[in-house]
Amino acid sequence: MPIGPWGRRPAERREVEAASAPGSDTALREAQPTCEQCGAVLAYAPGSDELECAYCGHRNRIEVAPVAIVEHDLSAALRDQRAAAPLDETEVVTCSACAASFTFDPDVHAGECPFCGHAIVTDTGAHRQIKPEAVLPFEIAEPAARERVRAWLHGLWFAPNRLKRFGQADGALHGVYLPYWTFDSATTTDYRGRRGDVYYEPRQVRVNVGGKTQVRTEMVRKVRWTPARGRVSRNFDDVLVLASPSLPVWMTDRLEPWDLGGIKPYTAYYLTGFQAEAYRVELDAGFALADEKMKKRIAGDVRLHIGGDLQQITSMDVHHADTTFKHILLPVWLGAFRYGNQSYHVSVNGQTGAVQGERPYSWWKIAGAVLLLAIIGGILAFIYVQSGGRLG
Ligand SMILES: [Zn+2]
Ligand SMILES: [Zn+2]
């Protein structure tokens, strides 16, 4: 079992703010849970409501207090975070290569950053943040996730052979809960723009037919633009924003969709045996990202509202009301591997098993394929010439 500079002390979480906040579960997160049969350290068993003992195999039931998942008022939180949402102090390690901060369980993991594969050398530190309100527990266990990655790698064209061996031997996957913000908002938008209606107008044209000039009638497409203005409303529910820059955006976007129906009130039990990343995108920046996402939907509403064949939007004044947020954790299996001196990421949605990844190309294989095609082309051309050009 590897022992890092952070020692073997289990990740420790403690409540910082007064426990008067709704949804607080101080009692549940006091200590690292241990097996009721043998006393060993436990890990959450994906797809269950149980903690599994790695030593005796005993399944320990997670007792979750019946607390509601609370959405917090955004404007109050932006004025004063402590007033609106309970804070939490967590022991985290920070990767010196990519700056990701995450909880670390030395009983389970080797000393490697799940985001970039770099060996972790930095100290632990306490991180004071808005407490996660909810967690989507892992559904897919590690062997199943590895199987998905293996299948994905085998399906890749032009991948180097060494890469294809990943997943068989050296490719360890890290189970990580990624930090997200979700926002609800009732929006009203005043817009201005133009509506375009297509119509056709006859036009006389002279054409040359067999040396004679004829006059013909042709229909020409035209657009009649008229000014448009109005108001549209839309209520948004659970607009998701990743609160971390640790993974490329195209990859995390493609991890969607998430089914947030399976979300549970936060308890650290679901995190045992896994890592959880601390958010690095603050609440206000997170809301700015959510606002951009919402604006895209609203623009679609505005186009429908303008009607006609074509629409131009010159301005949208979006008003948010009753905006609430929560901080949630979503499950992802991550593999980071180095190839050459590049680092590549593979991710598996811990709920659905969908795989996304960056991948290197083998230029030798591509060159080989191009050469092969050229040879086949040459042979075909040869046969064609030999047959006197009567083929096909
Ligand atoms: Zn046990
Ligand atoms: Zn890193």
C-alpha cells in the first residue's frame, strides 16, 4: 500500500458553520466509517446503498437521515455566502502540475493525480467551501468502467498499439466526484429584433435559345424585414455548470446527459473509497456560465416568438427571479495517461457508463493506410489499363 507525504490519516470533514442550516448532517460525517463486523475501513459500493468492507466483504447499510435537498437563494449567497449556504471544511491535496484540489484516500489510491496523471507531491490543506447539498452516487463499479474503456480503445482507428494495451495493464481508473453548480431561475426577457418573411417576385429575363433572344418570367426570392419586439418567459430547472477547469470542456459537456433523478442528500458515506474534487469556479462565475447556457435556450424562444421565416435578435434583456442554486457532486471514472510527452484523458460517466476520451493518433498507422490505399489505387489503375479501359 503506497504511503504518500500526506500520511495515512483518512480524509476528514467537519462542519464549520452552525448546524442550524437545513440539510445539515453533522452527526453522519463525524468519523471515517468502519466495518461493523471486522472494524476495517469501508468503501462505497457503486449502485447500492451500502458500504463494502474490502477485507471481510461484509456489506454495511448506509443510514441516511431523511433530509430534503435544499436549493439556496442565489442573491443572498452572492451578498454573503455564509448567510445563505452552509460551509464545509475539507482536507484536500493539490496537484502541483494541474492545480486540481481533491480529497484523497491513501487507503485506496496510489499517489497520482486523477486529472493529469502527475505524481502528487503537495501537502494537504484545509479547504473552506460551500458544502455539497447533494451527491449522485456511483452506479458503475471500477471493473465495469475499465471494460467500457477497453471496448472504447479497441474501437479506435489509428491508435498506437501501446495505447490499445491501456486498460489491460497500466491503466488505473480513479473514481472522482466532480463539483457542479446547478441553478434554477424564473426568467423574463424583453427582446428587440427583426422578423423576415420570404416572398417571391416575378422578374422578366432575356435568355438566348438557339441563337434567338426570348423573354421569360423568373421568380426571385426576397425577404421583407419588419421590426419585432416582445417578451418571453421560461423557468429553468437544474441548469448544470461544472465548477472546475480540470477537464476539457468538450469532454465534460459530452458526459451529459445526467439523470439527476437519482440524486441523494449529501453524506460523506457515498464518498468513502472515492475522491471528490473541490470546486474552483466560484458561485458568481458559475452563475455567469449558467446564464450563458440559459441565454441560448431563451434565444430559441425569442426566434419562435418573432415567427416568420427568418429572425434577427438585436438585444435580449434577461431578468432573473427566484434564482436558487445548489452545489452537487457527480460521479466520473477518470484515467489520465501519458503518451509521448502529452497527457490524455479518458472519462467514464459513473452513472451511465458512457466513455469520452482524448486520443493520440499513430502517424505510422495513418501513413501505412495511405500507402496501402495508394497501392490498391495503383493496382486498380493497372487492371483498368490492361483491360483496355472497359472496366466499370
Ligand atoms: Zn469487514
Ligand atoms: Zn494534476
